Amino acid sequence: MAEPPLVERHRAVMPSWLALYYDEPLEIVHGHGRRVTDSTGRTYLDFFAGILTNAIGYDVAEISDAVRKQLDSGILHTSTLYLIRAQVELAERIAKLSGIPDAKVFFTNSGTEANETALMLATQYRRSNQVLALRNSYHGRAFATIGVTGNRGWSASSLSPVKVSYVHGGYRYRSPFGHLSDADYIAACTDDLRDVLHTGTSGDVACMIAEPIQGVGGFAVPPDGLFTSFAQVLAEHGILLVSDEVQTGWGRTGEHFWGIQAHDVTPDMMTFAKGLGNGLAIGGVVARGDVMDCLGANSISTFGGNPVATVGAGAVLDYVLDHDLMANAATLGSALLGGLRKIAERHPVVGDVRGKGLMVGVELVEPGTTTPAPAAATAVLEETRRRGLLVGKGGLHNNVIRLAPPMTLTAEELDEALDILAAAIAVADGER
């Protein structure tokens, strides 16, 4: 008797809410550079990179060699009860790169864990369970992080250990203030923040947690200066600022190493994950020393910052800095945005093209309106796959194509992707 297809086995034993892309889900079995190969032997140019995680691509010798050397030592794991040299060295580098004064670092296994930790630190430090978050945000799938996620599609429960008040600002395209100039938009969102503080809280708020660019929310980009203005208000009340850099960190935006730096702000805490491991499970929090040290109980992380993950992450960080991948993200990101905007001029199904560096969103709408067109996004997802390109999909209304290739992308690969995207968008536009 033949073995059932892998997709049938997946659906039999995995949760129904664990989504799979494509009408015919694929299994990726090999990767090199910016390309992956599925179990049928078909190769694709990858423009989603494991949800921004394979930040420098696949089969990178420098990372593989570092990990292999650690494996050869026989030590895959100790725990944070013992000194881990690679963990300390990586923490020293991240603390320095953060720009946060007297910074300390705590490692986790994921962005969700990192954000949970940041929320625990903020609420303990401020002795308050009140938190400010942005509408259309996404911060993870655990209890507190779902509680601060402002996107109904990813909010599995209304129960939360924190009391959340949501403010405007992150998602400009559908904002009631979206028609305003940058300066007026920032002023309106700041007035909203003040109003929320005065009407929706008791004043002693612990923190604001915010993504500099909203990832799952469709790569929504606020104008530079929004968080500058927000930070001034927060400082008046002693409220901590937590920048969720899980997707924007490590130079992906092309402008700065951290997304929040576009706003000339040094947050009290930053969370990170994804691209630092290039596929290895690692996340963490970098915070002011007094905030990090505020816990009065013992704590450890069994797997966070383990020897394999931190050795690999150190090699990733070396590669990003030695090859100036931030500059590559800036150059090719600008070309990607320019190419997509030219495509948008020909196809009214494209309502908005936005992003920074190699983090770009294409929002699809019913032509002539701003009505979300999720079916068009699905059509583009399927058509790009058919033509040999993998992209992401998201946004509040599931109508945004998300493009975030490895930061080692070449100009030739960019041109190849733009040709495929142009053809796929034309197909989606023709189906409307």
C-alpha cells in the first residue's frame, strides 16, 4: 500500500490552524544561495526567506563551518546555569550595536519569547500591567504577545495578562489620518496617543511596544519621525519604549542596523530574532541594565543562547557586517521599490507599494477603490510559484504580497523576480 502524500499526513496530525501556503503545498528539501528546491526537483528563487529568517540565504559555508565545529566538540547544549563563551561574546556585540546605555542581553529561542520577556520586564519595572500597542501590530503567538497583537486574524484569544490600549500610527494606507502630510499625520497620531493615555489608562503605563515596520501587518511603514514624537510623550510619563526588531533588525531596512533608528530614537529595550540565526532558533532582548536587572525572582532559559545557536549567530553577524549587507539591502531595495511602482502604474489592482530596503509590501485592491482584494493576493502567490518565485502574503485583510529576499540578493536575481512579479500581477489584474 502506497504511503499517503505528506500533505495528508500533515493535516492528520498537525493543528488545523497551522496554515500552509498554496493549493498544492510544497516541501523544501534543498537550498543554495537565494534558491530552494522542492521534493519534486523544482527550484525557486526565494523572496520570503523563511519569513525573513534566512537573512543571508542558504548553504553559507561560513555559518555551516562554525556550527559544524561546535557539533564536533560534542556540546550541543549545556544551559544558562553554566558559562557559555559564544553567548557572552554575542551578547557583548549586540549590546554595543544596540546603542542602548549600559545594555544587557537575554537570549531566547524565538521572537515570541523575546517579546514575552520584554513585556514581563516592563511590567515588573514599572509595577503596572498596562501596555500601549499599535493597531495592525503582530508580536507573537503566546499569551501576552497575542494580547498586544492588534490584528484580529492573529488574535486567538481575548484573554491577556496585560491591559492593552491601541493607538494609531503604524498602518498609514487605511488610517483615518492617511490623507495628511507626514508632519500632520505624525501630529494627529501623537494627539491620539495623548488622548488614549488620558482616557483609556490610569496613567501608570508600563511600556509601548511597537514594530518600526509592521511585518505580519503587511510591511506597513509609518513616516520617519513618528516614534520620535511618540517617544517624547512617553518620556513625559516615564513609559518605556520597546522596539520589536524581530523583522527589521540586522540592516534589513537598508537605512540603519535597527528599524527604530530611522526615527532617531534609542529605545529602552529592543527585541530580536529571525535573521540573526539564519535558520537557527535564536531570539532575545537587549535592554537598559536597570530594566534587565529588575526581576526579583530566579530565572533561566534552558535552550536560549545555547552553544550551537550562538556560535551560528556570531557567524551570521560576522557575515552581515563583513559583506556590508545593509548597503546591499539599500541599493537593491530601492530598485525593487522602483520596479514595483512602475508595475503598479500599469495595473490598478495594486493599491500601494511600500517598504524600506529588502522589506517591501504590495497591497492589492479592487481596481478604482481601496477595497481589499485578498483573492488577487492569492492569485499572485500561486502565479509567482508557478513561474519559479516564492513570495509571502499577509496584511490585516490578507491582501498584501510580502517581499523579503535574503540580503545577499544580486541585481540579476532582482530583475528575474521583477519580471515574474509583473507577469503574476498582470494575471491577477486580468482576473478582476
